Amino acid sequence: MARTLETLLHHLDTVQYVLLLLGGGLLALLERGWPRRQGQRGAPTRWVVNLGLYGAGVALMATVFGPLQDAAIRLGSAAGWSGLVATAWPDAVKIALGVMLVDLVQFGLHWLAHAIPLLWRLHQVHHADEAMDVSTSVRHHPLEVIVLASLTLMLCAALGVPLLALALYAVLQLAHTLFCHANIALPPALDRWLRLVLVTPDMHRVHHSVRLDEGNANFSMVFPWWDHLFRTYCAQPAQGHQAMRLGLADGEGRGEPGLWRALWLPFAGRER
């Protein structure tokens, strides 16, 4: 296990970039052939903005969060984290539970990002996209990336989540976030069965609705169970997936294209 952990952690960035390129490219092709929503506007400009935000986030993570993360990992390894990692359970059980714990933490932080005004200022950049496709998955303000990654690391350290579970979840979440934001049409029967174990594109699209009752639902990141447990699940949008409007609830055009506009949005002085 130690060798597997060391190898995965050493190559984690490479694995993620390859997955982003190949998985994102494949889903983009599927979106062209089997789109769920027809006639989404402004794709080239939106992609420039969304990928620009991703690039800014990667640069900030590399310069600010990376060294802090490495220091936290070394400190945790030296001190010996308690919690899940310290139990006598088999490694496979600890890894599986660790992955689910990380996902529960992500659900909680996602809910807080909508509930706390300061966090919402950052998170609204993701929701300001007035269409939704695979590029939306990487549309996050760089400061939100830093804040949520730091909170995730601290909470998972407190829970004693094994490092291998963290690394596995990072890969799983990246693959899944590309999938659940994709504008692809799944057969209704497949969507119905798949959302028993995974958040599907139709389930997550409800969360991007301009309607507050729908936008404040479906906070789950990978596994859909948390929304059922905490009663935040919404099966379908009231107006249907083709007619529903995506974006911010005030309808004041904050989702208009422009990288600098997106970067400045948290400081524009508006609340949800």
C-alpha cells in the first residue's frame, strides 16, 4: 500500500491532466453528437472564459496551495493522524470509507458555499455560466479553489482519512465532474438507474437552475445519497431540461462572457 500511495501521489498531477484532456475531449465529442439541450449559445467564448479560470486556478494552486499541502502531508505523516487511518480495519475498508467521507465533506462544503454569503461570492462564478457543458466543470474562481481545497484538507486530516483515499477521490471527482456537467443525453432508463449510485448530468443540471428552489438542491458531488439523506434532492426541473434557464437567479446578465468579468464577480458587491 505504501508503494502504491507513493506512486499515485507522485504522479497525481499527471494523471489528472491526462484525464482532463482525454475525458474532457471525449465528452465534448459526445456533446456534439448527442446533446441534451439544443442550441446552447456562446460556446467558443464560454470555453475561453472557463478554461481561462481553470488555468488561473492551476497557477494559484501551484504557487500558494502546493507548498502548504506538502507541508500538511509531511506533518500528518510525522505526527500520525488519528481517526479512520488509525483503526484496525482492513486497508480496503479504510480506503472505501475514506472516499465516502471525502465526498460527504465535499457535500457539506458545497452546501456551505451556497449558505454563507462570503463563500457564495466566490462560488457564484461557477453558477454564472448561462449554459452548461463539459467546460463548466472547470469554471471556478481561483480563490474558491484555494479556499475549498484548504478546508477539505483540514477536515479530512481531522477525520483521519487515508492519503490514498484522498488521492483516489481526487481522480474520481475529476472524472465525475467532467461527466456530470456534460451536455449529453442519457437514455431515461439509464439515468434513472445510474443516479442510484452516481450524480448524473440531469440530476446536477437542476442545481444550475436560476430558480432558487432548484439551485438550492442536489448538492452531492459524486454519490447522490447525501441529498436524499439531508432532504435536498430534486428529481427534475419544473420547466424541463430544454426549457429551464441556467445561471444566476437575479437574471441581470452576470453570466455574460469575459474572463476579467468572471474574476471580478466576487467583488462586485452583490449577494444572492
